[in-house]
Amino acid sequence: MVKLRLVRMGAKKRPFYRIIAIDEREKRSGRPLEFLGTYDPKTSQGELKIETAAVDGWLAKGAQMSPTVKSLVARARRAAGGA
């Protein structure tokens, strides 16, 4: 099964995350099927860039989101709807 989850990038004490589609059996930093966006929690508002069309495409194919990615996608959709 394909999961949409975060992979940690960045330096020590300076986290930066990529949102990826990956087979659930792969390790955390395994080879992703597709990069879907980025999340930087260290900025003042938590900078978030997500390709929602690509996320919807993976969900249509049966992918599952991790709880954190689910909340980030919901926040991105609220921000896009309000803008």
C-alpha cells in the first residue's frame, strides 16, 4: 500500500520535511514514488507548499495519509480556500 508521509531533511536542530508518496514497507528515508510538497516548521507560520492535485491523484489510487500529513493537507486546503 502507498502512504503519504513525511521524510525529514535539514540539519541537526533545523528540521525540514518533504511530503512524499512511498510504499509503506520502505524505511523512512527510502526511495519515494513522488515528491508532493514541503513543510518548514521553523518559520513563523510554518511554511507549507503542497501540490493538492497530486495528493488527490494518489488518494484516488488508494493511498493512505499519515495523521500529520492529513492535518497539513487540511491546513493547506483551508489556506487556499481562504485566499
